[in-house]
Amino acid sequence: MTRTGYYYESLAPTWLHHDSGYRAALTQHMRDRMALQGFEIVAPIRIRQVPDGVPAPVGMVLLRVDTEVEEFDIEVGEGR
């Protein structure tokens, strides 16, 4: 089994950064996205502000939602 990190970013108004409803929606979106792809989440889903890169527009914040999933390693033998 292999652990793989997945993330997505969300550009949002600054006042939504600490809004519990918005954070819950981001978390649920990540859960749904991973379930749709058939992955099992094995690490907490984290939401944090992206510190580097291109600065967000005034009054906006770039949030990164990330987690880890567990994937099965499938070994394929030689065909005969």
C-alpha cells in the first residue's frame, strides 16, 4: 500500500477564511472527491493559507485543502 497526498486550492474572500460553514464545505468536498475516485482517506484533512507563490488579490486569501489517501499497489506479472 502506498500513501499519496492530494490537495486543491480555493480562492476565497478573507472573511471566509475562519468561517466554520465554509471550512466544513471544503472538507466535505475533499471527502466526496476522494470517495468518488475510490480512495480511502488516512490522514486528517487540513485547511491552511498558502504562504508563497502569487499573492492573492486584495481582500482574498488562497486556501489549500490537503490530505493523504491509501492506494493499493498492484503488481502485474509478465504475460505468457
